[in-house]
Amino acid sequence: MTQRVEEVPFEPRSVYRRRSGRISEIKYSLYLARKNPLVLSGSVLAIGSILIAALSGIIVDPRSWAFQYPPRYYCWNNPWINWHLQNIKPCPPGTPFYPLGADAFGRNLLNMIILGLPIDLQISFSIVISAFAIGVALGAVAAYAGGLIDEAVLRITDVFFAFPGLVLALVLVAVFGRNLTILTLAVLVVWWPLYVRLTRSQILAEKEKPYAEALKAMGAGRLRILFLHIIPNSIYPVIVQATLDIGGVILTFSSLMFLGFAPSPLTPELGKLVSDGISFVSQAPWLVIFPGLAIVLVALGFNLLGDGIRDILDPRLRR
């Protein structure tokens, strides 16, 4: 009785070489990331903030932001840090230990910072991802098609470039009401044109390279050449810009909250927390210092991560 031997599909040598080359590139990129302390620091800050935001509902009661505790307004009961200031109101007996003090509503400020992180990160990621998708699609089509399509897209982006973000936010809030969705759209409207310009410049340089002309000569379709070959080979600077913009969007949105655009006085957004404490900075400095420090650390983490990704993906810096 003969034993059946299953045939192993033959893998072409060219496919094996490409796969080995990709694995080598990934290993070398990870080596470059480990070698750069700034990239490691940015990665720790960025990934740490994402993890805290993702677990915020477990770490802190997600409903605690909606409650006020009048006897604990501006309470500071951390014995290890002495501001040499007299409390606006003394902490009542039985007050829980607040490592970062209480805010203007008597809530644990550390808990409010933890609950504010997912709001800022979710809005920032939604704005950057949406702007990235719109910008790459319009910029790639405009650059590759050229002619009237290119001119029309450029003129439309010029119109949106002319909108001041703050003025647009004021108009939208006045027309549609004060809520996070309207404020997110206000920032998105002025953010996507940058990606159109950046993508367009990359595609214009890439489409003139010999491999693109060779694909045309072989009869490949225009959409196939654009989306399967040209965009993947020119997308790296846009990805780096998107990583850098996460911190920028957080700063921009926090600035809008600081200026009083928050939909509710109790909203635990980082910029809103700073705004609540700015009037009492000389009497309760923790209200400004700790939320502001959280904004700086998150934005700095994503900026350092973006710089590291640029260094890793840039062929001139990999040599």
C-alpha cells in the first residue's frame, strides 16, 4: 500500500526574495528605532497616552465627571508638595487623597485628566485620519489626472486655506450649536488642504519615474498604476505629517476649549481644565500646571514619534 505524499506548492524565488527583503527592512527599521532615544521616548509617551485613554473607563469611574462636590472646591491635600499658598477653601474632614488636588468643581483633577485624554485623542485621530483620507484621494487624483481636474482641486484648497480656523469655529458654533462634533468639523475643514498639497507634490514627482512609464507601456490601467504603485511609493512623507499632526490637532482643539467653546462646563477636556483654572492660577496653580503638562507630554510624544518615523523611512537617513 503506497503512502500519499502531499505536494508542497512551489514558491518562486522572486517572491521569496521580496518577502525576505521586507522582513530585513522591518528588522532594520526596528533597530534604528531602538538606537534613537528620542524615538523611544516619543513612542513611550504616545503609546502610554493611548493605553491610558483606552483604559480610562476602567481606571476611573466614567460618570465621575458629571458630579460636583462644593465643599472640596480647589482642595489641595497632597502632603508631599507644598505650594506655600493658603487654600481657597480648606479641605473638609474625610476628603479622599487627591494626588493632583481638586478642580473648580471639587472633582479629583487626576481623574479628570485621565477622562480628558480619550476625548482629545479620539477627536485628534478622527480629524487626522479624515484629513489624510480626503487629502490623499484628492491630491493623488489631481496630480495624476492634471489639466482642469488639477486646477479645480487646487482652487478649492485655496478657498479652504483662506478660512481662519477660529473664525470658522465661531460661525459654526453660532449656527449649529456648541458640541464636540461641530468643533471637530471646524478643525477638519481647515486641516485637510495641507494633505492635498503634500500628496500632490509627491505624486507629481513619482509619476515621472521610469517604472511608471514602464507600467504604462505594459498596458496597466491608470487607476491600477496610481493606487497600487505610485501612491504606496510616495505615501511615506504624508504618513509622517499625519503622525506629527496628531499633537498639533490636540493643541489646536485644546486652544478652542480654552477659549470657551466647550459644550458643557463639566466637560473633562484638557484645554477646558486649564481654562477653568486660569482665573485662580495664583491661588491654585495645580489647576493649570497639571492639565497643561498633560497636553505638552502627549503632543511632544507624537511629535517625537513622527520625527523618528521620518528618520526611519527616509532612505537618505538610513544609510
